[in-house]
Amino acid sequence: MKRDTPVVRYDPVLVRSVNLPKRTEARLLDEGLPLVDPAHAVLGVRFQSFPDMGLIQAGEQKLLPIGYEWEPETAVLGLAEHSGHVYSFHPASGQAGFVNTDIRRFLLFLSCIRSFTASQSEGDTATHMTLEEARERLAAFRRGEVVPKPPKRQAFNRKAELARMRARFEEEDASSLAEENHWWNCVLEQLEDGLL
């Protein structure tokens, strides 16, 4: 992660109290998690420190809150005590659903989703020019000086890209897709159905 990228820092006492794997603890305390602008949040995921919340009791496990989906009142993302597994906790129901085996994989999967959505919209970008530039370009086109360029890449194949992403998720963290109701399975199904 770049040094100039803003990050979310977590309370060291609270982080150490959940006995996370050393790698996960170091990630939270040394590097932090990316501070995401709401306009650029993938799947509504934003990282935030909740020092006043303390640990979340989700059934028989305790979760260290690290962020949320869309709004903190809807779903809080947390790391499970000892294992560091990522869960999505729903305050209204008190239920927690499995997401990933660790924060590194969660960030990787979010990055894959970001790349997927960016690939869909590539080529849809407009060229901005002034009125004078547009007139010059049109005149050059009329003189035959400007020839349209052929597309540089194949058309985006949504179905094939989703299949590749599902295979990568399976390879990187099979547990994330082990059950039909796991968070990533739901996300991928919504993408496959065109709902996201």
C-alpha cells in the first residue's frame, strides 16, 4: 500500500485483545486498512474504526469491528477472535455470516470486483475537448487526415469474466464459497443475474 494513501487506524489495545493471527494484527496496527471514499466504495464496503463499540458478541464468537457495508446500522464487518476470519454482522438480527478466511483475501476479492466493474465500463469513456479542438478534429476528418481506430480489445464477456472470477475466488479462498448462503456466493449470484 502506498504511504500517501489515507488509511484507517485501529485501537491497539482493542486489536490485541482479540488475539488475531500475527499477520492480521500487523496489518491492522502497522498498515491500517484503506480509507474509502463513499463514491468509490466497492459493494458499499467502507473501513472504519469503532473504538466505542468494543467487541461484538455474535453467537459464541467475538468480532472486532473493522468496517461496514453501506451503513453501520445494516451490516458491520468484523474479524473473529483468534482466527481473524471476516464476518458480516447484522445488528438487527444479531446474525453473522462468513465472508473470508482473512482480511488479505477480503481485500483481494474486493479488488477483483473493482476490476470487473471497471472492465465493463472501459471504452464507454468520452473524449473531452474544447469547441475549437472539436472543429479542428472535424476539419481533419473531412480532409481524410483522421482515420477511425479499430477497437484494441475484444468486447467484454461478462459471463466468462464472472466464471474466471468465481474460479479465482475458489482457488484463493475455497471457504468463502463453501456454502450457498456465504457472502461472496450471494455477491457472485447477484452479479451473474445482472442485479449488481
